[in-house]
Amino acid sequence: MEQEVDVAVIGAGAMGATAALWLARGGMRTALIDRGEICREASGVNAGTLTLHMTRAALIPYAMKGRELWLDAQRWLGRDVGARSAPGFSLAFTEAEEEMLFKRADARSAMGAPIRIVTPEEVRAIEPGINPAVRAAAFCALDGHVTAYLTGRAYRAALTEAGVSLLEGHGVEGIEVSDAGYVIRPAGAPALRARRLVLAGGVWLETMLAWLGFHVRIKCLVNQLVVTERMRPVMRSVVGIANGLLSLKQFENGTVLIGGGWQGKGDPVRGGVEPIPDNLIGNIQLARHAIPALGETRVVRIWLGLESETADAMPMIGPLPGLAEAYVIGCVHSGYTSAPYMGHLLAERILGREPELPLFDPARLMKPAPAKLEETA
Ligand SMILES: Cc1cc2nc3c(=O)[nH]c(=O)nc-3n(C[C@H](O)[C@H](O)[C@H](O)COP(=O)(O)OP(=O)(O)OC[C@H]3O[C@@H](n4cnc5c(N)ncnc54)[C@H](O)[C@@H]3O)c2cc1C
């Protein structure tokens, strides 16, 4: 039998799950559908760095709010996701990196990030393990990290408590648009009729938007991550390099997570990922250059995950043009950091309230509007 809901959210990553949670708490009958398990794609395999250094300047106010929410997850999500506050460094070892560092730090502090330039002596006083060859560094007291694989478990419990109909393991392959809203037929589950629709498919948003006649190119980044065996404490901050090619931190259990967007191979449509060994080696060498003590440890595991990006590298969060009550959320740079805030902002908009900060109009990426929608508008 068909189930009727006020809103159907397709894609249960951190973006869709957060939006669904606040929509249900706002009184809407909400269904959240994913073809796999909740938060097992980008939102469960990411590096979990809560970072202002690496966030695009325009997104700093959103990332600062998102970071606070992760640190306070016990209060609003009801569960701890291993979020820890830690200072963060962006380092420069070359003249070119130094120039980049100053520019990036200026742009981010102009947007409210508490980032300041520190001398190599100050760097070593705060984080003695950093390579003494460092020329300059930017420091931010407000970085941190989360244990990303705990995200799904925490959201599943919170969503269930909020009364969300959670359909995991039920892929969607298309949507019917009718006068009364949207009909969704998740594989292996009864059809859903929804007055409102939210697409939250991460790197699969290109496919989802095409169901409704929108053609938006979504770039897929295939990020590789490396984790080491447990070792003695060698760092307490989150360490990156000005060129953005390193993100490094040590967890309480002694393992060190090395990332920075070094690319592997993968295809979101056909599926499957494959590492590029030279890129793994480059990433590890850079990590070892930043924190020389990492030479004492060994790699135990690597994995890959898919991250989405629009043509202008800015998010898509807001209503879809020409359709009643259909929305999209995704493609947020440093999206894990901001997800709890971005999802809440969209839920506020759908609930008819004024979002605290502006959304990111998807229509800018959709010109000219698809013929099908012009006809119905
Ligand atoms: C390896 C890696 C490292 C990263 N590191 C960081 C970091 O340190 N800090 C940071 O802030 N950000 C980081 N990010 C970015 C961050 O993880 C993402 O921006 C964020 O998790 C995206 O969330 P999302 O909900 O939009 O997408 P996703 O988490 O990918 O969720 C999309 C969901 O849609 C579902 N779906 C797709 N197609 C269908 C369909 N047809 N039917 C039903 N469901 C469907 C998928 O199964 C998936 O669960 C990283 C990303 C990666 C991949």
C-alpha cells in the first residue's frame, strides 16, 4: 500500500539525515530513503576534520556553526560522535606556499575565522613534532575532528526517535511529478506519495536531478585516505599544508589519519573505486615531511570515498526552479564540517521559517531552465 508523507528525503548522508531530522522535529511526517545504509558513503568514510583552514572563505560562517554543532552533538543528536576540539595549523615550507598561506588566512579571517599567522618558534612551542624547516604557519584555535564512522549509528537512533520512516537498502530510480506532489517507488518497498521532496544524493545528485529534467554537471572527487597503526602521541593538533594537499591528525587510540584530497580512481555511475599508489605515497611522504616522527609507524589501511563539487565549487541548497516544494542539498566544500548546520538551514526554509544564513540557489547552475519545466511553470 502507498504510504503518504509530508516530505520525502532521498539520500541519507549527513545532509539528508540532518534535514530529515529537523523536518520531523518540526512536525512533518518524514521519510528518509537510501539505497544503502545511512551515512555509509562520503558521510561515513570522510576524514572527519572540522576545519576552517580548508573551508572556502565564503563558507566560513557556516563551517563555524557546523563545527559547534558537532562538538555539541550529545545535546541535539542525543549521541556522541567522537567530536573533539583541537587547534589547527596550515603550514608553509616553500616561498610559494608561504604566499598562498597569507592569502588564504587573510580571506578566511575576513569572513570571521579566528586564524592568525604565527612564527616557526610559536608553531614549535604549540606542536613540537612539526618539522623545524617550516617557514610560516597559520593557526586556528577552532579546528577539531569527529570519528566519521560513528555518524550513521548516531543519526539512525535520533531519526527513529523523531519518528522518521527510515528506508535503508531501497534505491530510487526515478520520481513521478503529479499535481498532489511526488510519487517515489523505492526498490523493494511500497510507493511513497510526498507533498515535498528533498534530493540529498551527494555525488549522485547529477543522476537524481536528471530524474526531474535538470542537467547539472557534478564533479566527482575520488579521495584517498590512509590510517597508520597505533603509535606514541606525536601530535595534538590538526595539521595541513597551505596548498591544501594534507590533512593530518592523531586520534586518542594512537592511530594517525592522513588525507588531503589525493585522488584515486572511481566512477559514481558504474560504481567501484581503485587507489592510485603513487598518490598514496605522495600523501604519506608529505605527512612525514610535516611530522617527521610518522617515520616510526606503518600504514595499516587505506580507503577511498566520493565527494561532490559543482562547477563554481559552491553548494546547491534550496528550492528547485519551476517545481512546487522540491529542494536539493549537497556539493558543500568541507561538507562534513558544515552538514549539521546546512541540513538545519534547509529544514528551516521548508518549514516556512527564515533561515539564519542565506541558502545557495541551485537555479544558478541550471540556466537555461529545462524545456519540460518551462512548460509547466
Ligand atoms: C574521503 C573523503 C574525505 C573527506 N574529508 C572531509 C573532512 O575531513 N572534513 C569535511 O568537512 N569534509 C570532508 N569530506 C566531504 C564530506 O564527507 C562530504 O561533503 C559530505 O559527507 C557529503 O554529505 P552528503 O550527505 O551530501 O553526501 P553522502 O554522504 O555521499 O550521501 C549521499 C547518499 O545518497 C544515497 N544515494 C545515492 N543515490 C541514491 C539513490 N538512487 N537512491 C537512494 N539513495 C541514494 C547514497 O547511498 C548516500 O548515502 C570528505 C569526503 C570524502 C569522500
